[in-house]
Amino acid sequence: MTLGSAQPLPGDAERPDRQVAYPRRDMESDALILAIDQGTTNTKAILVDRRGTIVGQAARPMAIEYPQPGWVQQDAAEIWQAVRECIDECLTAAGSPALAAIGISNQRETGVAWERASGAPIGPAVTWQCRRSADLCEQLRAAGRGPEITARTGLPVDPMFTAGKLRWLLDAAPDGQARAAAGELCVGTVDSWLLWNLTGGAQHRTDVSNASRTQLMDIGAGGWDAGLSEAFGVPLAALPQILPSRARFGESVAIGAL
């Protein structure tokens, strides 16, 4: 089925471990939409029909790690595993229906890096709250790069945004910079990490709204900027292709109940 973008899911009131059974239905003429909401504290999935009726839902709590003061991270593999479990629970409860499309909504600014060949993460998912790139941001401000970066991105130079997190991940990995420049590594936000896995590694893409929060996209031109890539030390070869939020991002592969 087609993979696209989705709006955030309504309501967080459901218990993460709640299981809901839904009646079987004829889906041949009424394929469903699967929406994935991958957040910092919870991962959720919901199935809706053409009328907006909920026919399946699932949720999983997410662990957060604080390795030292100001540092916040998650396990990228656990993020993907939680999404897989939510998908399987949703589809199984709804009787393995036909799907028309999958949409993704995700925690913003969190950065992930992984090997293009194996799909294995090379480090943690550095979350949006993490301040480990504060020194890099201070160096850029001290060098007078702040006004230029803000003019191109619309964002202040701050550790919240993804670019500094991706730089940290590449610096922390053996030969990370060289491998990224050679196209051996992929970097991106959580949506691109999930899309990569849902398509079996066939697509390394992101939508413009996620890209705009990385501090690597020129919001006027609508694409990755070579000057910003150089400033933050994140090679363009490792970044995903940017598409409109309503674009067709790829085709999912058979994974579990999907």
C-alpha cells in the first residue's frame, strides 16, 4: 500500500496496554487507512475507514534514556519495534483488512543515523529535548554564522534542532563523516527512519515539514542547503529526499501482519 503523511492522532487517553477487538468486515470495497503516530512517550497506530470510523487501534509506551545531564535519547531499533507491534495489533484486531494507505506523524527534530546496507542504527535516536550539541551551536554563533543560518532556515541556532544531533551521531561513529559523505550512511528524522523500514530500505525520504525543522533546509528554496550542510558538518549525500507532505512516499513491504 501507499505510504504518505498523516496528521497527529486525536487523544492520548487510551491505556498503552489496552487491547480492543473489532468485528470482521468486508474490506475489498472499503480499504482502510493506517495512521502511525510515533511520539516521544508513546507510539500509536489507528485504522480508520472512508467515513472516519475507527476500526482498530494500538499503543506502546516508549522508554527514554538520560545518559548524562542535558542528554536525552531513545533506542532507534525500539522505536521501529514499537511501530511494528502497533501495526500488527491493529491489523490483527481488525481482521487483517486491505489497506489503501499508511500515514506517518512523528516526534519532530529527533535525529537518527543508520547504515544504508544493513539498516542498522549507528547510535541512539537523539531526541528533540537533548542538548548535547550545545557546544557546536555556541561555536557557530561565536563565528558569526547565526544570522545567516536563521535567515535561511527561519530558526535560531539551538540544540533543539536536528542538524547538531546528526553531527554528533556522525562524529561519534568510526569514520562517520567519511562514510556519510560516501553515501554509506543515512541520516534523518524519525519519519525517514520509519519510512526506510516500512519500504524495506527502498526509500530514503522525508516530507518538507520535517525537513524544515532540521536546520539544514533553505525554507526559501525548499531544499537542502550546501552552506548549512557545511556549517553543521552533515554531508548532503546522507540526507533523505524531500517531498511535499501529501506526496506518495513509497510502497510498504510485507512485515508481520502488514
